[in-house]
Amino acid sequence: MDVDAQRRFVPGIELSQRFLGKFVEPIVSRISPRLEYAAALIGPGSEVLGFDTEMSTDHHWGPRVMLFLSESNLADHGAAIDRLLSESLPYEFLGYPTNFGPPDEIGVRLLEPIESGPVAHRVELTTVRKWFTNYLVWDTTADPATIDWLTFPQHRLRAATAGAVFRDDSGELTTARERLAWYPDDVWFYLLAAQWQRIADEEAFMARCADVGDQLGSVLVASRLVRDIMRLCFLMERQYAPYAKWFGSAFRGLRGGAAVGPVLTRAIQAPDWHERQEALAVAYRYIANRHNQLGITARLDPEVRQFYGRPYLVIGGERFADATEERITDPEVRRLPRRMGSLNQIADSTDRLESTDACERLRRIYNERDEP
């Protein structure tokens, strides 16, 4: 019988929690019945974000869980726990192998059925400090600095604060995640101003491209504006945006996704630039009104207007950037390069967003301290 055909898909978070309770916790207790640790599933993986499907099971997915121990407990018990898990775990759980093959050239490990021998499991043993240092280049012994916030990739912030914590005996993991829950207010204002400025920089170009017969260029600019509007919605709703694969899926879950998702689709698909402009105008009014609802500045006129007398409808994004920027009081944030924004507002390359070297280079730019 085809096992895959009979197997019911179990979302990865549920699979992890059931795997932990059924096998991992009892095995760990055999090593030390009173051992304190945290158990979670956070970090990389579509299942952490809640977007996994049957298709996800073909890579970097399966019965797995992360155990966070103290430094001393990891040193004293880590090797024994790892060995006992390898010797004691079943070869299959809920129809999925518990054994993983060796990492491929990019570090991905795939489910690999076995019938004998030790299990090459994916019960990750680590400490809270070590995990966050490796994943975000952040030492949990101190609050993130301003430049840390600007160089943390948003998709990693989302992954570090999403997923599930199944137990946390000391509370250390929960505390670390709470400290990353959202940006400090002045950093948030800085990012909002930078995002409004991105819209201001290009909002007139969609119509101008079309006006000279550049239909492709008009659609391209509209698409860029749509993405910038979506990113602004994430910021306004205090939600970290995931990377490109799940960006649209996560946007659908926002209040803004329900409100303007259809008109943003229409803006991209419209065959005529006038229709495209009208759809964008609806979205502009929405984000302008959402800005006013935040109450972080005096109320601004949410109506679109012509661009310096030309028949191109814009919201005047710079008005919102100016007003938001005025709210910044932290001297360190005010000394940052004006409206440059964060890593995600500067870089569009997946490799750069995943590169710690790129983050270090950006840190040096921030430290140049341009005048606001």
C-alpha cells in the first residue's frame, strides 16, 4: 500500500508538539527527570509561519523540535540526550520518518526512511543565547541596539517571534522573544517615514511612463508601488513581513490585506493606466486614513491630489514622511542617515538579506551619522 497516499498531512507545528510530548520529553526525562529546558519550533521553515502544506514535506520538514538548555545543562547532559534520542526514537511518527539524511550543498536535510540503526534526528539542542546569536547576530544578554533593529532582516524577526513555544521552564526563551516583539517607537517612526518616502519618490511615475507610451514601465512602477504600500501596511499593523514566498500570504492576513488587497491586484492587472491610477488612488486613501488612525501625528488630508499641476494622482507621501519624522525624539535615531530606512528598505537581494557581511557593511554606513 502507498504509505504517502494513506498519510494524513499534519501541520508542522502540531507534528512538532505531538512528537515532543509522545517521545522527546519522556526520553529526556530518562536522562534527568528534573531537567529544566524550553521546547519550541521557531526560526526557518514554512511550518513556523503556519504556511506549510503537503508540498512542504519534501524538504526541511518533518518530526523535529528545538530544545533550549542552560549552558551548564547543555554541557552536562547534551551529548547523553542526543545519544539516547538516536537510540530510542521510533523510525516513524504519524507516517513520517524521524530520520533525516545528511545536509545537502546548501544545508537542507531531507526525510530519509531507515529500518535499523540509530536515528539521525532533528531534535536540536542549543541555548537561547547561542541560537539568537547565530540566527540574528544578537546577544540576548543586552537589549537590541538601534542599529541592531535596522539590520535585523524582517523575515528573520518574524521567524524568531512566530512558531510556538511548547514549554519554557526558566522563561528565558519567552523573554527573548518578547524583547523582539516590535520595534521601539522611535525606530518604528524612522521606518514609517522611510517607507512613506519610498512611495513619494515614485508615485507620479506610473502615470508618467504611460503618458509617453511605456506600458511595461507603467506596470512595473505600479508593481513597485503596490509592494511599498503592502510593506507600509505591515509597518502600520506592527507586523514583521516575511520573505517573498510568503509575503502575499501574510499580507492577506492583515487588516490592510482585506481592505485593499483586491484594489492592489486591480492596479497591477488593469489594462489601462487610468484604471491603474484609480486603483492606486483607493489604496492611497486607505493608507492615509490608516496613518491618521494611528494617532502618531496631527491629522493629514487623506485625499489624493494632482502632481504639481500634472494630471497624475498622488497622495503626497512626503507629507506623511515629514510629519512622522517629527515624532522622533531619540537623539541616536535622529542622527541616522535621513530616511534611509532599514536593511529591508534598502536591499532587495535574497543573498544580501541573508548575509551577515552585508549587515556589517550597513552598520558602518549607519554609523556615519548623516545629519537629519
